[in-house]
Amino acid sequence: MSERVLGTRERDAIERARLAETARRREAYTRLEQVAELEELQVAEVTGDRSTARVLEQLWRVGALEARRLVDEARDLCGRRSLSGEVLPARLPATATVAAAGQIAPAHIGIIRATMRRLDRVDGLPLQEWVDAEQRLADEATRLGPRGLQAVADRLLAHLDPDGQQPLEQDPGGDDELLFTRRKNGVLLFRGRMSDAVGACQMGCVQDRL
């Protein structure tokens, strides 16, 4: 995007769009804080629901998958209390900071959480390396799109977990991606992204029938 071809109205429109998106992302983090509060107060026990996720399904009229995602994200990105009542920082503090500031999108959060879950399973990984990895991912997320952040995450995993899931092949065409990974036990996994909504829906329908 070249500044030389943008007039005042265009620049103003871009700035309004940027500020609006930042505000939406901040609101998304506020939503997680509300979920964390429901968890802390153990509202599900009072209402007789099975879990906080179930409370959210009823309260916000969201699906079960989204409700569980919100609860899991809140547990990673919001402050916690110990059994003694001590206030603890978020499990992913660097990510929580940039999410609260509206600097990263839900896709960034998903990539960071998935990467850190993977590092949780690396035997013998020093705590400081785990902390440094989360900090780096959070920093990079403020500068890169999801695809660029995923590349950073893949390099981190290759360095910190060389014997874990290894990328074998990736389809280079367009926005659609197909990634093959192999676990330590030899199981081959597939991970992909389909930009075409119709195609994705068809794939989802096929999966539902399996």
C-alpha cells in the first residue's frame, strides 16, 4: 500500500478500520475475562450445569465447541487463583498482554496455544526455554499474520522438539494448505486449511458422516 496514492479520506478510513479492529479484539479479551470470572465463582455449580462451558451455551447461545474454546482460552490467557486464594498470572502471560491490548487476532491465539501445548509435552524442556518461546510467539504475533506466525512456531518446534511431530510436506498452492506430520510413534497426521467456504462445508459434512 503506497502513501503516495492515498488521500486524506482514504487514510482516515484505514485508521478507522484499524482502530475498530483493535477495539473488537480488546472486547474479545474482555469476554474471556468474563468467562474466567464465571469459572472463579464456580457459577456452574450454583446453576446446576455440568460446566462453565454449558453455562456459556445457555447464557450466550453459542455452540458447544465455541463454549469449550472460550473456557480453554480463558484458562490460558486470564489470571488465576491458587488453592490458597493467591492471584496468579495467566498461564501464557505474554500472549495475554498483547491479546488484552487488541494487538493479535483469534487465529494468532490459536497458533500460540497449540504450540505451547505441544511444548508442554516435551520431556526435559527447561522452564526458561518454554517461557522464552511463549514470549517470542507473542511478540511475533503482533507483527505477522497467522501464516507467518505458524512458520515461526514450526521453526521453534523443530528446534525445541526435534523428535516430535515433524512437517513432511506442505501444499504450496494458494491459501489452501495441507500439512502432513508424523508423531514419535509413527502415526501420520493431516492438518489443513481450506479457504473456500463451500468446500470446507462439504468436507465438514463428510467428516460428520464418518
